[in-house]
Amino acid sequence: MKVAIVGASGAVGQEFLRVLDERNFPLDELVLFGSPRSAGTKYTFRGKDIEVKLLQHNDDFRGVDIAFTSAGAGTSKEYAEDITRFGAVMIDNSSAFRMDDDVPLVVPEVNAADAKQRPRGIIANPNCTTIQMVVALKAIEGLSHIRRVHVSTYQAASGAGAAAMQELYEQYRQVLAGEPVKVEKFAYQLAFNLIPQIDVFTDNGYTKEEMKMFNETRKIMHSDVRVSATCVRVPALRSHSESIWVETERPISVEEAREAFARGEGLVLMDNPAEKEYPMPLFLAGKDPVYVGRIRRDLANDNGLTFWIVGDQIKKGAALNAVQIAEYLVREGDI
Ligand SMILES: NC(=O)c1ccc[n+]([C@@H]2O[C@H](COP(=O)([O-])OP(=O)(O)OC[C@H]3O[C@@H](n4cnc5c(N)ncnc54)[C@H](OP(=O)(O)O)[C@@H]3O)[C@@H](O)[C@H]2O)c1
């Protein structure tokens, strides 16, 4: 098994190296790709130094079985043909192909089998906020069909990449040192602030990130559910949090929901208000599952339920989800 990572130097690329090792992914050879910025840099994987190659329009993907790509939508679009030409399965973390009819959009806990139908050899990894939300929604959908979702997200700085995480550190240091604050990766200073905008605005007043949650959830869950989202950048470093209200066809009791979350695949129930136990991003960075807590009946809707989730968006929201897709294909003998 020959595996490639495109965008190895990035926040998600680095997580791929950790996740592949941690999960003992059955690979014989790993090749890394990047732009001229990181080409030549060496990263250690299973005790061996691997040099990042420059991504080019050439035959470098001959013999590659799986390519994990996390180098932005533009790069994925530009190089998809080079990557898949010799039969590699491209599991793409960008938004480039997610809504294309001939590209499956997969969260293994929800719709693993969709990964088998990939006419272009491309499988898309959904948006990070959507991945962690649908893992939780799946548990409720098993009890009663979800008609509507309202969600507010609290998204960590690292969702915007490795440099954005560094910028947040720097901004806190600059504020405390009384220095001018440098703003490059976000629209405004994020340290000591919240920014109610992630990605650009669309014509209906929602941002692209918010519309991804609407569209991608329907595609992954094969559902007519309507998702209304407000996505907010918060000065946490890693792990996204979401406050979710669902409306189901029949009312779901808190007890039923707790049981469903407790046995839900990829979920951990962390809901003990008496002991102040609920999920928080600071303590859950680097963990695999999506954590669920603060489960309550919705006081404004008889068929409503509300809860809070936290998941590491670089892990389950990106690298881990992609590796789980690859593991599924290996198990199914489909790669
Ligand atoms: N961060 C998250 O939480 C998250 C979650 C889900 C999905 N994603 C998606 O994953 C992708 C990467 O995100 P990230 O957070 O890892 O960003 P990042 O930290 O900024 O890293 C970007 C990576 O892309 C590479 N790259 C950029 N242009 C390239 C080119 N022309 N050719 C080859 N490599 C190129 C960079 O390599 P150089 O260093 O060589 O330039 C770097 O390795 C994005 O599409 C993002 O939307 C991110």
C-alpha cells in the first residue's frame, strides 16, 4: 500500500502523519507533497525521515493507492487529474468537490457505503463542523426523523490552518506586551474577541461555512433536513464546539437521547451537570470522538431537543475522518 499526503506541512497534513501512525494504518510507503514553501522539508514517520516533494503536473502518483489531499480547494481542483490518473483514490479535505453529484461525501459513522461509488476516483471529506454534527445527529435520526436543526458553532482558530493558530498565540502575546496587534488570517483581532463570520458571505446573508452545513448535511444523511447555522470564530486553539437544537417528527425524551448518544458510533456521552461535567474544547483537543453533553428538552418547541458537542476538528473533522474512510475501503477489499 502506497499512500500520499498532499499538503503535508499544514495543520491537517501534520495530523495525517500522527493519525496514520497512531492507528497503525497498513502502509508500506508514504510520500509527501507540498508547494515550493515546504518542498525539501523532512518529516519523520515511523522513525524514517521523508522529504516533501514538490507537487507538479507529472507522473508522481503512479503506483499510489490512496492520496489524502489537504492543500486547499484550488490545489485539489488543479491536481485532481494528476492524482487520480493512475488509479489512486483521492480522499480530499477541501471543499472543491463536496457537492458534485459524482463525488461521494462521506462520514463513515453515517454513510460509509457511499465511498464505494466514486466514478472519478475522488471521495470528499465534509466540512469539519458538519462532520462532528452529523455524527451526533445520526444517533437522534435513529430514534425519529430530524426535520430541522438550528446550530451555533464556536470554531477554534486552527480551523483556518497552522498559520492562524500561530497568529492567535502572537495576538495574545502582543496584547499583553502592549504591542500593536497584527491581523492577517482573520478579518479582525481574534484574541479577546469573537468573530461572527467564517468564510465569505453569500447572497442570502449566510456565510459559505453556514451554507456548507445546510447542503452537506442533506447529502451525507440522504435527508431533507433543513439546517440553519450561525458560525462563529472563537479564540480557542483547537476543537470546535456546537450548540445544537433539533426538531424531530416525534418528541424525544432526554433519557432516550442520552441512551442513543451513549451507544452512538464515534460518540462519547459527557453529561453530568451535577458534577460540572460537559465537553470543553481545551480538554478534548487531540481526542478521536465527538463528545456530547448539556442534553435538554427544548423549552420553546415540544418536538425539540438541545445539546452541546465538542470535537477536534483537525482530527475527526479532517484527518481522522479521511483515514477512517480509507480503513473502511481496505476492510471492504475496495482498494
Ligand atoms: N484546519 C482544519 O481544521 C481543517 C479542517 C477540515 C478541512 N480543512 C481543509 O484542509 C485543507 C488544508 O487546511 P490546513 O488547515 O491544513 O491549512 P494550512 O495549515 O494552511 O496548510 C496548507 C497546506 O497546503 C499546502 N499547499 C498550499 N498550496 C499548495 C500547492 N500549490 N501545492 C502543494 N501544496 C500546497 C501547504 O504546503 P506549503 O507549506 O508547502 O505551502 C500546506 O501544507 C483546506 O482545504 C482546509 O479547508 C482544514
